[in-house]
Amino acid sequence: MSAFGTVTHLVYVACATAFVIGLHLMNTPATARRGNQVSAGGMAVAIVTTLVVLVHDGGVDAYAAWALGIGAAGGAVAGLVAARVVRMTAMPQLVSLFNAVGGGAAALIALGHRPASTAAEVTGVLDVLIGAVTFSGSLIAAGKLAGRVPGRPLVVPYGRLASLILALSSITFAVLFVAFGGGTWALTGIAVAALIAGVLLTLPIGGADMPVVISLLNACTGTAVAMAGFVLESTPLIIAGALVGAAGAILTKLMADAMNRPIGAIIAGGYGTGDAVAVAAGGTQQVREVTVDDAAIQLAYAGKVVIVPGYGLAAAQAQHEAVALAQALTERGVEVSYAIHPVAGRMPGHMNVLLAEANAPYEQLQDLEESNPGFARTDVALVIGANDVTNPAARRPGNPVSGMPILDVDRARSVIVIKRSLGHGYAGIDNELYTDPRTAMLFADAKAGLAALLSGLHAYA
């Protein structure tokens, strides 16, 4: 290996190390931002190094260089604008779009690059197959999250049969491409079948499973990128894709466990109602309502308060009000923490992202296992727009949330739920927490309700 090749190899190893360190730093909210910066820095160096290699080897002419530069600049500007403009509540669908872009780009690499060996042909087939499924599936998921596609399970007539036919078609095209020298037309056939399959596989998946689906599609994106790396013989792509794929697969398993649902059942679809129709307060359920003043008094004289955020917090964009209320309570000497369920919201870490954006102290953010032991000594559990993840019905068999690990808010001395109505969560069943004698309902939009509580709290300063 030449001196130039040795230096290039060492730079790529350093970039891979940055990817691993960055991923490790993302394990906790306190270091997640730094982890993103380290990983992004490693990828930037890898891209620049690849361009230097292309120029050094004479593998890029002036026109290709301009195309690469314009594409990189355009992508950077689009990413920067999206990061600045997109609201935090729209982050789940943005992540889905990023998954689509990653999977689609990986598939295009295989379609535009003629493999030089049988191994490269096999990885090219896998690249196109996984990338195309991820592209179309992520677009459907983004549509469901954005409300452009109904969030409820959409069962396509003969969808299972169609998916089977598409799978057999993909296998046929793959054999023709690898074993019989099929050209780009065979890869195109795989891509078309995979694109349709991605739509058919994602439509039947309901809103309750969206956090797991996003994580699964993220794992597929990483796997497709790794396959593209094998096609191009690119070490950074292989390592980065493998890391994303492995991390996404592990996260998918953790998210599925948090819902007590097999991954196969999630892929099969049919669970989750999307945004359920609201049920007016005072229907068949007997609930106890509380006024803002009474709720503020409970919070003002509590020794320990646990805030439980849910999708209602995100929908109302009330994260800043929640953090402001927590800060006011802390200043009064109240012990405050946030109990965050793994599948609260519409993507993995949705609540963590929202609260971090509002500058919630990282040490106050607790996961399911950290939070549950402390509810027994909690004076007030303040539930903000969370539904299924707090439903005690999960402890009994025979209902859609049976066996799902929940936040044990009903074991607190008092529970205040801020919610616009008694509407169902994604599981489509009543939340038994609302009829618990220790629970008081504050019917309000999360943003307005928290602002009113903060004003009421200041009255008792």
C-alpha cells in the first residue's frame, strides 16, 4: 500500500472511531448534542477524504466535481433549513423523511453502479431491495405522522397476497441478476417491487406502533447504506451504515419490549387507532375534575412532583410551559423530575427531544425504570397528555395494552391529568387512571393549562 493509501486508511479509521464515540455519547441526554457533533465531524472528514481520493486517483472529471459540489451544497442547505424551520412537534415526520432519503440514496447507488464481483452483485440486490422498501415505507410513515395519510391501520384488499407476489418477484429478479447476468432492468424490477411492498407493509400499521416503525425504518436505512458501502467498496459507508443499522435494530427491540408486542406483530399491522375521536367529559366514566386554583395549591405544597409528558404535550407545543412550571416548583423547594416512557410520543426519544429543546435539566429526565420506584413517595404526579403509557389496564390480561410496561402514576398520592377531553389513546380503550379516586382531571389544552397552573402557583409565592 502506498503512503497515500496508508494515510487515507488511517483517516477512515479515525472517522469510524468518531462514529462510535458519537453513538456512545448519544446514550444520555446530557452528552447527546456533543455526540451528534462528533459523529457529524467524522462524516464531514470522511466526505472530504473521499473527494481527495477521487481527485488523486483521477476518478472524477470537472463536470463530476461540479455535480458533487452542487449536490453536497444543496443537501447541506436543505438540512440546515429543515433543522431551523421544522417545529419540534414535526420532528417525527422529519426523521421519517430522512430515513426515506437515506434508503432511496443507497438504492440509487446500486442502480447506477455495475458490480465487479458476485459478492458485489448480491450486496447490490440487497441494497436496492432494502433501500426501496425503506424509501416508500418511510414516506407513508411520514404521511401518517403528518396527518396526510390516516393514522389508523389501512388494510389493503388482498394486501398480504400482493406482498407475497412482490416478494417472489423480487427473488426472481435477483436470481436473474446474479446468476444469469441480468442488467439494470433486473435491479429496476426489484426496485419497483420493493417500492410497492414498502407501501403495502406500512399502510396497515397503526399510530400506536409508529415509534417502533420509525426505529425499524432507521435500522433498514443503515443496513441499506452498509450494502451500498460494499458495492462501492467504501469503508466509511460500511461502518456508518452498520452502526446505524445495529443501533436501530437494538432500539427497535427495546421499543417493542416497551409495548410488550412482538416485532412480527408490529410489522403485520392492525394495531392503533391514530388520533382517536375525542370523548366528551362526563360520559360513561365517573371522573373528578379539579380547578386550576386547587391544582396549583396541590403543586405549591407538594414535596415531590413527577411530570409525565405525552403526545398531548407535543401537539400543544407546551414543552416550554412545562419546564417553566418545573423550574418554579424547584425554586419553591419542591423535588421535581420528569418520567418519560420509551414510546411516549411518535418517535423514539420524542419527549426527551422536546424537553431538551426547552432546556429541561438533564438530571431531572428519568426513564421508565428510574421513575417507577419513586411514584410511591410522590405527592403529585402531573400527567400532561399521556394516555396509554399510564393506563393501569395494562396490568390485566384481555385488552390491547395488556402486559405493556407502564408508568405507575396511579401509585402516587395524588394525580393531576391535563387533557382536553377523555379521548382514547392509540389503543382505543378507556384509561382507567382517569376514574381512580386519587386522580383529578384538569380539562384544558396542555399549553393553556400549564400556563394557568404557573400563574396560579405564583399566587401562592
